[in-house]
Amino acid sequence: MVENLAKNLYRIIIPLPNSPLKDLNSYVIKGGDRNLIIDTGFNRTVCYEAMQQGLNELAIDLNRTDFMLTHMHADHTGLVERLATDSSRIFFSRIDSQVFDEENSWQPLIDFAEINGFPADELQRALHSHPGFKYSPARKPVFTLIEDGDIIECGDYRLRCIATPGHTQGHICLYEERKKLFFTGDHILFDITPHIESWAYTTNSLADYMDSLDKVYNLEVDMVLPGHRNFLGDLKSRIDELKAHHRDRADEVLDVLGDKTMNGYEIAAGMTWDIDCERWEDFPIAQKWFATGEAIAHLRYLESEGRIHRDTSGKIVTFRSVNGRQTG
């Protein structure tokens, strides 16, 4: 499906089968000499065919097309290596590009999940069901690395890169000041809440995310263009909603903890999730993984506020409330 959003700006909806996200918004700017595609979809045949159909409908010549990837997740990066030509530039965050380095592996994430209570006998199954493991680019693309404040130009579009760490550490949004357009990737979504997870205690993803929301709060924006679902909404009011949501989720973590000592996996199992399963035991393994990562992000946030204590003395990391249940 192709939709004309503004002059020379289009959205191609890329299906994401078996994903709670349902689909991806891939944005295409027709720029005369060169075109720009923002985000691509999974490295899957169904995504590739939908993209090709949309590009054919728009008469896009991939030999005159560049790419911008808002962040490292496979639903945004997966197809780029199959679509890019020798003349294509692939704009990508310097920080998130490190995930594609050959020396990087999934093992540190597996180890971290295990010390946070994720059952060891389920870890390999969780890994092999992870979309990032299954649907990322087959080879590392050649990136044109970008930083906060860099400008990407395409036709009469002048896109300013805004670093918005949180959903990933290297997440980048694009702001077209003259047209008052804001491409938000997974930083701001309207129908669903961006997933914030932590897989290392050296990062405080939720604190970073809250700061990144504040960073873009006062931008003059007429249209927010998110990575998924619909985009008919107001920037400021949505940011207010997202911040309130995560404060509520942090309070829910404290409710689950109560006066007990628990690990991250146990806390995730006690939280409420928007998934069609009656019991935690019935969750698909990939959703258990994402839920645990999100629980840890909120635990790390609460720890930084001095509201919980993390105990690393045992084989499994545990958490307890410092002063009992608090209202944030």
C-alpha cells in the first residue's frame, strides 16, 4: 500500500507477519536527482515483495536512491542490504552501527538475561525466535555514519538528525523544520507504546528515553511520522502520555515487588502486558524476552532514583524496594 502524505513524500506500508507491531511505515522522498527511503522492514520475502511493489508504483530507481535507518532493529534495517545499490548511501547512527560489527555477538545478552532469572534452558530458544536474530541483513551494510545535528538533504527536504537514545542507544529522528515534519522512528508512536528495554546495567534506557522525549517536546511540528501504525496525533500531548505511561509502569514494578526480593524475570511475570495470553507461562518465548528486558529497564530507572536496591552478590541478580511501595 502506498500513500501520498505531502509533496514528493510517500508511505509504503510493509507487513511484519507474526509481529505484534503488524507493519512498518517506510517513508519515501522523491528528490529528482536522488531519492531517500527511511526504514525498510524485515529481511523477509513478504517484506521485500511489498517494498518492491510500492517502489514500482512510485517509479523509484534504486540506482538513484539512498537510505536512512532510524535505528538498528531488524524491522527497520533488515531489507537495506538487498535494496541498496553500489551508488546508494546508507545513513545510520554511529552508535547503533556497532551492533553490526563482526566481533559483536548475542552472548552478552544471553548471559545478562540468565543472571536476571531468565531460565537457562529457554535462552537458546528465545535467541532463535528473536526477530533481530532471524531477520537482520545477511551481511553488514556499508554505512554513512551520522551524528546528532547532521543534515540529510533530498530534493527540497532538509532533514536534521536528532539523537534520541532510549528505544536504542543510537536512535535518530529526522526533523524537517521548514515543512514542520518529524520522522520519529520508534521514538514516538501513537497506537502503541515504544518498547524500552535494558540488557546491561551500564545503560539506563528509560532515563535516556525520558530525556529524549524532553529534547523534542518543543519542536514546531504539524505532522509526526512514526515507524509504526497511525500518526494522527499531537506531539506534545503524546509525549505527556508516554511519560505518564512509564511512570505508571515504574509504579507497577514497585507494586509487584512489594516487600519481596525478586529477580527481573519474576517481576516481568507479575506485570500486566498487552498480549492475548491468560498466563505468563503461555507467552511466546520472544515476548517473555521483550517483557523481561522492559522490566529491567524500569528496574534500572527506579534504582537510579534510589527507590530500589539491586543485589549482585548471588548467582542471580535480585531487587528489593528501599522504603516499601512509593508513589512517583
